Amino acid sequence: TASRTTPLLEVRDLGKRFPIRRGLFQNVVGHVRAVDGVSFAIKRGAIVGLAGESGSGKSTIARMIVGLAEPSEGRILLDGVELQGARRSLAFRRRVQMVFQNPGSSLNPRRSVADALRVPMAVHGTSGAAAHARIAELLEMVELPRAYAVKYPHELSGGQKQRVAIARALAVHPELIVLDEPTSALDVSVQAKVIELLLRIREELELGYLFI
């Protein structure tokens, strides 16, 4: 059982190598080291920023934390328990969610807002009336009218799409959200409003944030 002093998330000596392939048979001739010896911890309810120039491996770190890429070296621990590869449980995926840089590409154009929010809930066992009520709650949380539930991504502005992406990450009651440059694809006038929204939600729900 994790103690109060155990970080919610801890990364120890994390590394990621990508193979270099050449020739007709695409033989591996070397590796590119995208991430090398990264360590940090995030306490419950804390905000941690991960800064670096373009191509420094920030997004790769984010993808490894949420399970979209496997580390080549190092460990990722949630409440002091290592959960990687096949051991990355459904419960882990519920507790750690991600908001991507470009909301236009992270939302399925064929799914309505309600469908986008319903999918993660269904994976974690919430459906029917409970899901319907949760969708209304999520839209209110990200300051979108309930009528937006029937809209599709092409009908939304960039800022509205990112609000839907934030709502989708919140749908399964996570404890930590990884935000990969969540405002960089938005107009400057919208960026501050989205940051204000994220800070308000974090305070209300006592979430941890990893800002890339």
C-alpha cells in the first residue's frame, strides 16, 4: 500500500532508443537515443512542467508514461508500483490520461462529441443513463453547452475541440493528466482561456498535471 509520501507518479532513469534501419531487408545498423536517463516525480495534486527544445524527447516521455510507447530502459511507477508492458492494467490507464497537442487530429471526425466522451467510459464499464449524465457533467465542466453533445469535430473551433479533448481525458476520473503542449495549436487569444480552465479543473478535482 502506498504511503502519503509516495509520489503518485515516479520516473526513474527513463530511456528510449529507436532503431536505424537500412538496406533492402531493413537491417538495424544503429540506434537513435531519443530519451536518456530521465528521472522525476509528481506528487498528488501537483503541477510539473517538462521543458526542452523541439526534438529533445518530451513527447516521447509523455507517450511512455501513458503506455503509447515502451521504454528501452528505466522504470515508471504509479503509487510505487511498476506497471509496464503487459502489466499496464486497465486501472492504470484510467488513473493516467493524456491530452494531445493537436485536438483536430486527436478527435475522430466520424464521432460526435457525445460519442467521443462515451468511448472511454464504456471501456471502463460506464454506460446507459450513467454515461449520459456524465457527458452532461463533463460538458459543463469544460464550459461547453450541453447542445454540443451532438456536434462533430468539423463544427467546432480549435479551442472547443481542445475542451472536448480535456473532457474526454476527465471522463474516467483520472488522478494525473499528461498535457502535451495543449495550447500550442490554438490561437493566442484562446490559449489563456484554456490554461485558466485547466487550472480551475485541477483545483476542483485535485488532479496532478504533467505539462509538456
